[in-house]
Amino acid sequence: MKPYILLVAGGLIVLAFGGLALWRGGSVLDRSDPENADQVAQGRVVYAQHCASCHGDSLQGQPNWRIRKADGKLPAPPHDDTGHTWHHADEQLFRITKGGVRPPLAPEGYESDMPSFAGVLSDEEIWAALSFLKSTWSEKSRAYQMRIDQAYRKQAEEQ
């Protein structure tokens, strides 16, 4: 094949994937990848700057995170294997981070200290922070979360 034909074919493939991403409402790259060293490194910085003050430098969460405080809100949970972050699909974690904890991701009337990071963090930074979290989980937790994420995506596609 002539080089220009390969270039045109490659460009068409990129456009097709880009169009698919726009049609689905996101970017092909909008996913967390705990194996992507650059994304994890970016996420480590994002986490340290925006998340560690509540969720802990070592992802340990706040003490007694399962017991409601006097105001009725739950303390910030851990994001390591001792917490429940790995029980949620990527899209749910992304939406919680971007929009805060509110319906439909939480029951009506639920109050949380989790802020919305929309306007503070870019989508890329949110995915990077999630990549960092996932990079710290055990293989068992990562495999479990991957199954949850796949089931969530399949259900979303069927709707």
C-alpha cells in the first residue's frame, strides 16, 4: 500500500472512534487505567491535592467511617481495600466525584460532605485520580471491581 492510503485509512479510523465517543457522550480515553503509569502518577497528585484531606494520605478514610456523625452524615470512607470504593463501577465513581453524592447515586434526601468537583477537576483529572486509587487495590479487589464495572457497562448498553 502507498503511504498516503495508510494515512487516510488511519485518519478515518480515528474519526470513526472519535465520532463513536461523541455519540456515546464521552471520550474513548475517558476511563481509569491502573496500569497506565502516567495516569496513575497524575492521579496521585490530584488525590494529594484534592482528596487526601478527607480520605487520608494513605487512603485510610476518616475514623469510624461507618458510624454517622452528630450531623447525621457519614465520615469520609477509605479508598483502600478496607473501604467499599472497589464495590462500585467506574462510571459511578466518576459521577460521585464530579457531581457529589446525590440521587440517583444516593437515596433521596441523603446528605454528604462529599463535594462536587465539577469545575474544579477536569474529567481527565478525575479519571486519573480513580486510576491512582485502583492502582493501590489488591488483585482480588481489582478483579472484583472489574466484574462490577463490566456488568454495569453491559446493563447501560442494554438500556
